[in-house]
Amino acid sequence: MSARSLLLIRHGQASFGADDYDRLSPVGEEQSRQLGSWLAACGSTPDLIAIGPRERHRRTAELCLEAAGIDLAPLMLDGLDEVDHHELLARHRPDLEGPGALRAELKQAPDPHRAFQRLFADAVARWVDGAHDSEYQLTWPSFRSNVMAALQTLTEHSARTIWAFTSGGPIAVLTNALIGAPVAQTFKLSWPLVNTGLTRLRLGQRGATLITYNAWPHLEHANEHHLVTLR
């Protein structure tokens, strides 16, 4: 009997700097189509599609499945959701909570992407620290517990091949747990994740095993360097 597998797929590039970050950018849409075409060429066919609740999860799955010629209704799992970066940033820097405040600050930076990364990394560190749990609607332990519960749901499902469209946070949580790394260092595994990158788990009677982390053969195959993005 062949092993069961779970393919964790990070969403395509979202709209960084736009009013609606959750919408895929044109690059994100192309990444999603390239992924679907590549998976179809590999002969991979899922028995179950799982998605997080964000628009970028749903749209990435929609475009990927369309390109792959697959018609399956997805199972939505809250545990595949991303951290609320708006809340994390607002708790770390209350001055950035107002409409447009973050965008205005980033516009002043020589490299907005690097400036955002520094801000977000500091905001995540404050959240994970645990000293300010009462300030957050969703604490770090609760977020991690939700992600692990989603993995348990998928592990217990009868499907043999599962594709799960999610975000960097849940992928980092699962990877960190499966390699037994310090929990406080979880998000170091999130920062290098490529949009539509693939992390593959093998599902067995004893649980999940990490097989590959953050691969993007579909983007390498396309030979379009601009498609390899982190944000």
C-alpha cells in the first residue's frame, strides 16, 4: 500500500502595499497556474483539497486546480489560517494601527519589503514571547494549537493524497513541530518560504513525517525568475 501524503502549499503572492493585501497579485495568479500545470504534468491527483479561510488561499487553490484539470470541492479548516499581521503590528507599534499608517511608514523606507520584514519579525517575537497574551485576541499557544488540530484532522481523514493551501505561519508551525526544533524559533522557518512553495509530509499510523520543505520546482521549470517571491 502506498504511503499517504499531505502537500502543504503556500498561497501565491498577495498584494503587498495595497488596501486589500488578501487579494492575489498578477504574479501570484501566474504562480498558482504554473503550480497546477506542473502538478498535472507530474501525474499527481489529490483525493482531498483543504484550504485556509483567506481569499488568497481560496484563489490560489482555484487557479491551481483549474490549471491541473481537477474539480474537487475544498474542505475549509480554520487551522490553516495565517496569523493576523494587522493585530500583531498594532500591538507592537500602536502608532501604526490607523488606516494607511503602515503604508505611509513603509513608503518612507528605502526598501519597503525589508522594512516590513523587520517590523513584522519584531511583532511576532513579542507575540510568541507570551508576556503580553492578554492583549491579543488569539494568543500564540492558541494559534499553534489550531494548526496542530488541522494536521490531526487531515491525518485522520481517509484521503490518501491531500493538497492543503495555506500560509507561511501554519507551514512553519508544522515544520518546526515535525523536526523537533525549539518552539520559540518557529517563525525562522516562515521567513524563507516561497509563494506557492511546496512542503510535503508523509502521513502514517504514527503521525506525520517531514519529507521536503519549501521546494518550488514548478517555478524553476517555468524559468521565470520574477515568479520566485517571498512576499
